[in-house]
Amino acid sequence: MSLLRRLSDKKFSAALLLMIAALLAIVLANSRFSPSYSAALGRNIGPFSVQQWINDGLMALFFLRIGLEIKREWAYGGLSSWRRCLLPGAAAAGGMLMPALIYIVLNLGSPTALRGWAIPSATDVAFALGVLSLLGPRVPSSLKVFLTALAIIDDVGAILVIALFYGHGLSVPDLAIVGVLLSLLFLLNRQGVNHLVPYALLGLVLWAFLLRSGVHATLAGVLVALAIPGHLRHDASDATFSASPLHRLEHCLSTPVAFLIVPLFGFANAGVSFAGVSPSTLFEPVTLGVAAGLSIGKIVGVFGTVVLLVNSKVADLPEGATWTQAAGTALLCGFGFTMSLFIAQLAFTEPELKDRAKLGIFAGSLVAGACGYGILRWAPRKPS
């Protein structure tokens, strides 16, 4: 596949842009421009710093995009039946549980470090699918569908983890107002309101009260997504169907989220200083826990679950795929970049622990991605 064709693939080019943004952040954090980089991210615009606007504001649109995709897949796509979501759902659960267990075992001695148990549980669908796009027809389409479904379910798990375990100082009055606003959003849906402006206005107010409530404000995106109508609109005058509000909004957000918001988040959060880092740093509990969770825990959890379900006749291996290809795909789930970085920001307030977690994310994702690509690149394909 030529470089031009690869760049024309949206998943690959979005993953490449995110990687460039992250590398630029690392370069700046380890250069003489490091103070300027930190100062720019810490500069206040209104009530929040630039980094807070990115992490709490723009990332709400990222979560809105995820929520819309989850709703669409559950309603009409690859997760619309129990049979379709059984294998990726179970594999996603295994792929979240095993990395968390590995991290917990390696960090039992530190209650502070234990707060990061969910960091290696996440999968970055942009990176994983970007690597698959590099491989073209070498990977059967059924595995691409499997990985997409698994990553979507993994996102659901990550959203639940953030909501349940990374809130702080919950405000009951503000949560009650959030409940009222959410009810109004669903009332708009029930009344057949297809214009997106009322949803956007209520969603903005809901975001503000979630920010005050102690639940992370980015979850407002997911809650709004659940209320957006997903049915096709029928025009009786000419007997035609037009795209639903869900599809229109998802299409509208797709490009800015992939090519602006996610790279900005990577640039704002991937910068880690390697000053004082030695080979022994990789074996510190937080770094090792995250790296081992992503590179080992993911393949054990995902591939182990697939082997268990297929061999017990509960589910079938994706059509046209070999066991070797399934193992390579499981390794790609060890890309935990965007969501892992996001959880690391929530888990730790200590800069040193954040840097150790980031180092583990880079190391684990690199190992998992390189090994997964290598296996899929040279794995023999199933005879047709």
C-alpha cells in the first residue's frame, strides 16, 4: 500500500497525527522550551487553564462522539444483538480485568499508587484501527469488526470506571439538577425534536453542573449522546428518508474530534520529562504496572477469553481469521494511549506519579503495538 493511499485512510492519518502531537509534546518537555510549554498549558483563560479547557471542555466533545458511536452500534450495528456482542463483550471485559489485576498486584504496597489501577485497562481505538489499516487485506474484515466492537465496549467500561471511581466531593444538589436536565433531554427525544440546537444548549448547561457536581464533566458528552434521536427522519411529502440527528451529529464531530481535539489532548498531556529517568525507572511499580498491564494483561485477558469461549463452543472465531491473527489483534488492544492518559490525569495529582504512568503508557503501548503489527504482518492467512 502506497504512502499516499495510507494517508487517505482516515483512521491511519488520525492515528499518525496523534502520534506526531504526542512526540512534539515529549520533545518540548525535554528541551529548553519546557518552561514555555508548561506555562502555555497553565495559562488561565477565564476560570480555567488552557490544559483544563482541553481536558474538561474539548474532551467532552470526544466523549460525545464516543457516546454517539456506542448508541449507533447498539441500535443498528455490530452490537445490536446478543450473539454479535458476546465475543467482543467478553473479550473487552477480560481485557480490562487482567491489566487492572497486574497493576494492583505490582502496586499493593502503595495506596496512592493503587489509584491508577484503571490506567492500563483502556484501549485506544484510533491507534489500534490505524495499525490495522496499515495491514490492508492481510487482516480479514471480520477481525476489524471484532476489534471495533471490542474497543467500543471497552470505552463503555472506561466511562463507567471514570463515573464510579474517579469522582470527588460529590454535590447532591448539583447532581439533582443534572438529573432534571437529563430528563428534559430525553423529553425532547420523546417529543420528536430533531433540531440539534436545543440538545446542545441543554447539554452545555448539563456540562456546567456536572463540573460542579464532582463527577467528571466530560461524561456530559456521553449523557447527551444517549438522548440524541437515532431514528431515520421520514418526509411524507416526497416519501424520502433523511439522516437522523445522531448520524448528522456523529458525522459533524468525526473530523474535528479525530484531527483537532484528540491531537490537542495528546499534545497537552503526553509531555513527560525524561530528566532523571534511568533503565531502573521502567521497573518502578507504577511504570511497570501500566506497561505490563498493557503489553501482557491485554493479550492474556482478550486472547485468553477468546480461546475459552471458542473452545467451549460458546462463540465462533471471527470468520476467515486464524488463531495467530486473533492473538495479534489482541495485542493491538494494548494501545491505551488517549483513554489511558485521560485516566492517569484523573488518578494522580502528584506530577511524579503522572510522569511514571505516562512512561508506562508509552512503553506498554509501543511493545504491544509493535508486537501486534509484527504478528499480523507475517502471520499466514487462512486458506480461502
